[in-house]
Amino acid sequence: MLSSMIHGSASALSTSAAQTQSLGEELGKRLRAGDLVTLRGELGAGKTTFVQGLARALGISEITSPTFVLIIEHEGAIPLLHLDAYRLESLCFDAVRDAGVDEFLARTDAIKLVEWPQMIADFLPLPNFAVEIEHGENENERRVKIQKYA
């Protein structure tokens, strides 16, 4: 899918969790230390499934979603920092900074992944890649869109 990325964007229809993971793995193979990836999608859209594939490309075998903690660091060939911004929407700038988001964004030795980026959009720089996952027409179907910015 990503090999056919034209003008910085690509989209695919996934019909299984394995395909969604494969799409994540394709993106993971393109990432470098310092890259920022944003990941949007409703609850249950397959964000964690996509991240599992992305992490696999980095040599990380086990991924958990940072739902109950703000940031998880996964060790791999390149560290993967995974931020869940869902609960940060109503926080002021100082609270977001105090939550460690500034330090997270400053890391150049790791790949940084932000779920629910719309919750802290005012604090984020332009990502290298923006991923959006939407439910398809049936239970297992997902539409995955990837936009490359830098």
C-alpha cells in the first residue's frame, strides 16, 4: 500500500486485524528516530491493532495501549513512545506540559506516536505521518488513510 503512496497519501481497505497490522508494519518500516506519527480513529476502530504491526517492524513484540497511563515507552530497534491524548482535551497548556508532552515531543531518539491527536492539536507540531482509521461497512472492515507530511 505505502509503496503506491502518491503525492504523500495512501489509503487501503482492510478486511481483517492481520491486514490492519500489516499496514502498520509497512509504515513502521519507513519510520526513523525523531518521527512523529498521529493516529486518529473512534474507539474500537483498530488503532491498537495498527500500532501492533508498526511496533513489529521495530522489533517490538508486545504492545499495550496507554489508555490508563499517559505515555508508554516500548524498547525496540528504535524506541517507540506511545501517547494517548484522549484525557488531555480539557487541560490547559501548563497541565499538558506538566503531563510530560513537551519532553515526549522533544525526543529525537525515538519514534513518537500520538493517539487522539485532535485532543491536543494546539500543542503538536506537524507530524511526519498522520494515520486515520475508520470503521468500514462490516464488522471486520477498516478504511486506513495515511498522509505523509515531512
